[in-house]
Amino acid sequence: MRKPVIAGNWKMYKTLGEAVDTVLALKPLVANANHCEVVVAPVFTALKVVADRLEGSNIGVAGQNCSTEVEEGAHTGEVAAFMLRDVGARYVIVGHSERRQHYFETDTMVNKKCHAGFAADLNVILCVGESLAQRDRGVAEQVVNGQLSGGLNGLTASDLDRIIIAYEPVWAIGTGRTATPEQAQEMHAFIRRVFADRYSDQAASNLRIIYGGSVKPDNIAGLMSQTDIDGALVGGASLQAESFAKIVNYK
Ligand code: PGA
């Protein structure tokens, strides 16, 4: 049985005080959510304080990004995966479309970040997804397949337990336009087949594939009813404790 993951990606929102207020409000609202892993991804500067406030709770903490470099060194402005782990993060998001689009991250960079995350013993949430133009051209699967093979290059059997794939069609992120549960299911099933071909049926059936792109309290249940959707990566609707809790408690 795959345990769903519901992760809130706070992007570049919230001061330290706001981040703390949000998790303190969230904690009691999701305290009984044993059906899934609950994760929040604050900005780097709030990670340590948020992780401290969440210690002993059922909410895990994620970094939104990490350096391609595994070791410390002269890399101004970068944060290493092991430093995320050091401040209490247990997950890291890599290859988010905003980073691919606006910060020109390539599959090679995303791949290095995956390996840095594994080396630091983090669960890696690897984001993939096509643009609207790519979907309209009929090459969505090809694009996702390319991102998977680039991003997962050199992954070992032991890394497979720690990878989570987030399918986030770019046209659905922050647009209010969600993929239909059927559209999402179709791509999730495709991703699972890619894993079966690349690794094994067992690896494919254990893999958690979460959906992201305008997930809201009123569309989560429909998405979660699909066989291959194992959770959600939530942006806008994760910023308020109440709406994120509604998504976590979708059952
Ligand atoms: P959204 O963002 O829920 O605001 O569309 C999702 C994401 O970017 O991870």
C-alpha cells in the first residue's frame, strides 16, 4: 500500500512570524491525519524554526530547492541538501517548473540535485510536467519521459524508496485550471509504466506519484479517487492552515 503524501509548497511567501503562525494553526487541524504524510515547504530562512515547532508532530518539513553541489564550498547563495537535513528537513523539492522556467534549471542540474538529496538522506520530490504548448502539440508524455530520464539518471535501487514524483502540468500551476482527474490519472499511469520499464514492476508499484497544479479543498477528493494519484503538491491553497488542512483531510 502506498501512503499518500500531501505537501504544501509555500514558495516565496511568509515571514518567519507568519510561517510559525501557520504551522501552529495547522498542527491541531491535521493531528489525526494518519492516512497520509503531511509536509510543508517553507522558505530557507524559516526552515529551522518551523522544523523546531513541528518536532514530534506528524508534519514533516521540506526544502524547496537545494544546491547541485553535495559538499560545502565556495558557492555563494547556495544551500546544500545536507544543510537542509541539518536544520530538520526530511524532504527536498527539486525541478519545480518555476525553477526550470525562471532560473533555467536543466535536467542535468535537477539530476545533480536529486543525487545531493539522496546523499543527504532526504526524500526527494522530483517535479515534472509539460507546458500548454507541449500538451497541445501532443508531446506531453515525451516531455515528461525526457524529464524523468534526465532527472533520474544514475538512480540506484536504494534511492527508489526515497523518490516521490510530482506531476505538475505547467498550465495548471497557479492558474486555477486543474487537470481533470482523468487527465492527471493518464499521466500518472504513464509515469508508473516508465518506472516499470526502467526499474521493476515492484519499484513502479511502490512509487508515490503526487499531482500538483491548482489543487484545492474542492477538487482533492476527485483527484485522490484515481488509482495512480498518491497525493498532492499544493501551492496557493497551502498558505492558509484551514484550506491546507481541508486538503489533507480530504477523506
Ligand atoms: P498551485 O501551485 O497549487 O498554486 O497551482 C502548485 C505548485 O506550484 O507546486
